[in-house]
Amino acid sequence: MSNSNTRLIENLNNATFWINRISPMLSIIFGTFGNVFNIIIFTRRSLRNNPCSIYFLAGSIANFFVIYVALLTRYLATSWNWDPTATNMAWCKIRYFLIYPALSLVLWFIVLASIDRYFSSSHNIRRRQLSTVVIARKNIIYTTVFMFLINIHSLIFARSVVINNVSSCTILPNDYLVFFNLFVPIISCILPLILMGIFGILTILNVRTVRNRIDPQQNNNRNERLRSNDRQLIIMLLSQITIIFIIVAPWSIINMYSAIGTVIFNVQFSTNGQAIYNFSFNLFRMLYYINPVVGFYIYTLSGHRFRVEIKHCLQHGLKFILTTTGLIQNQNQMNNNIITSFTLRTGRNTVHPDQHQRQINRTSIV
């Protein structure tokens, strides 16, 4: 083996090591921060009665589940060699059964939100009536149950085994592994992306149709407001779908290649090829696990209303902290003392600080 090949293999192995060591921790930190804010914002009074917000809220909860059940355990296994699933058959089966439905739900809740936006923007009254909070909650329950039911087969075929004196949790036999590596990308990646794209385009067409029906001469303000909402919807929708496609599609492709190429056609890698495959596999897997992290940042960058709600949350949070620590009360007491001292020095009758402030407001000239 030449020195250049040896150096390439070492570089790829080092890159793979650091991908597994650094990327999960960053995803856990930023994912926790972002999804906490998502849950706070989507439960605010101004958004919690919106069915689309209900889907985003459910997606944020699913993101939390993926981050701490799938990503954290994967990080401990690959970086610190601590993997209870490798030696515990029950935990191996449970982990497979819990993780893949949750990964699917992260995208399927976005699909449901896209369908809801299509219904809510329709000019057909019956379709608009399908966009309600009650229906949203039912859809979330039905979809969650359905995803766990169609993944129940993993309880049978997931098992802890010892291969070449190395314990691991994997899927056996190989015939089922081929099915599994095709089933997961189709259900949790390809099909949701297709539906998101279809209903996203239909939603945009609905909004443009409704906008064109408005007479600009009779209602300029409403027309301008609808145009602004149209632009914002297009930006948010296309940004969401594009980013999800970029980070999800490579993982689907390499899983399908693994099923078809390495198992069915028994493709054998060279030493360089194996290093490249391992690097690509780990890189695409980390990209896939970024999906539960990026939602908050997509909404923040592309949604004006979302940024407004973040601002309100930060203001209320800062006020709560200052009130809890007593800083606001101390400041109010200092203001009261200043006003009282001023009235005593000027010989005026002492009045209540609030009354004094109202008098100042009434005599102020702007």
C-alpha cells in the first residue's frame, strides 16, 4: 500500500472519529436550546390555538425524544464505547422499536403541518373546516400509533450478537436487513419529502389564487397583507423542505446502497473504499440527526411572526428573572425614595409616587 493511500485512510479515520466525537454534542446542545424555545413559543396564547402550531409542537417533542434516546445513546456508543444494547437483548430491541418511529414522526408531523396549511389556505369551505385544533390532535395520536405499529417487526429481528469477538446490537438475518434498510428510508425519508413537496406547492397555489381574487382598488391593505403572508409562507416552506432534503436524502441513499449493494450483490470494498464508506456513513448519519435540531433556527431565520414571539418570550423571561431576584422591586424602591426626597426638599406636600407620576404625565409636553 502506497504512502498516499495510507495517509488517506488515516485522515478519513481521524475525520470519522472527530465527527462522532464533536457533532453529537453540538447537536444535543443546540437541539435542546432550540426545541425548548419551540415548545415555549408554540404553547403561547397567540399560537396554541392554531392547528399548524400544534403539529410543530408535536414535532418539537419528537425532536427531544430523538435527541436524548437516539442521538445521545449513539454518541455514548461510538465515542465512549458505552453501549448497553450490545450486551442486553431487551434494551437492544426496545431501542430499535423506539428510535425509528420517533425519527419518522419528526418528518411526518411536518407533512401533517403542510397538509393543514393546504386546507387552511383553500377557498373551499369544506376543506378549510378540516383545519382545526381537534382534528390536529387526533391526527397526531393516530399517526404516532400507526408509526409504532408498522415498526413493531423490529422487536422480533433486533438482537445483541457477538461478531468477531465484538458485541453489537444489529438486525438479523441478512434477508430482513435488506428489507429494513429499504423500509426505513422510504417510510421516514422519501415518502415524507414527496408529500411535503406536493402539499407545499398546493398551498402556495392556494394562497396565490386567493390573493388574485382580491380587488386591489377596494381593499389595498388586505391585499398587501396577503402578499406579505404569501412571501413569508413561500420562504418558510421552501427553506424547510430544502434543508430537510439536504440533510436527510444522503442518509437514505447510503442506507439503500448498503442494502442493495453490500447485501444483495455482495459488493466488496477495498481498504480505501472501506475507509471512504465508513466516513460517508458516519457523516450522513450525523447530518440525519441534525434534522431534529434545525427546526427552531429555520423558523427564526424565515418567519417574522416567530421572531416576534421569541422577542416577547425573552422580554417576559427577563422580567420574570428580574422580579424573582428582586431587582425590579429594588429599582422601584429607589425611585420612590428619590421622589419622596425631592418633594421634601422643595417643600411640597408628599404625595404617593404613582399619583406624582400621573401628574407628571398629565403635564408633560411631547
